[in-house]
Amino acid sequence: MSRYRYKAAPKFWRNYAKLTPRQRQSVVTAWKIFHEDPFDPRLRTHKIQRLSAAAKRTVYAVEIEADLRAVFILDGETVMTLDIGSHAIYKP
């Protein structure tokens, strides 16, 4: 059982809907790992400095596949997934 609660912003769901079926399958596979531990080494979780500076809080990204990333923040025990897409989502 995960120690975190998970929520997703509406922007995440809008951009998720735009993904190809193959990309969505990759997201489902990554989600299983993410739900257990968002910092699992297989996800290559890393801080996004530019977004963190703009948000004035730490913003993380996970690698789902070649150029598909999801960005999230931690708020206590809640993981809020903000967006999903290519590296373009790293721009504030």
C-alpha cells in the first residue's frame, strides 16, 4: 500500500487524452511503478529547476518513455500530478 495519496490536475487529464494509444499504455505501465513509489529509480525522477523556481516549490518529473514526461509536486502525503507531455512541459 502506498504511503501517498494521488491527485491529478485537470491539465494532466486534458493532455493525457491527447496521447496516442501506445503512449497511454506506457503511462499505465509507469503508473503502476509511480503509485508504489514516485521516486523508484526506474522512473528516473528528477527535479525541474526552472519549474521549481517559477512555482517557488520543488517540481519533479518522471520519465515515461523517450520524450514523454509527467511532472508532479509533493504536498505532504499528497502527490499532485500537474501535466504530461514532451519536454515542452518544462517551460513555465
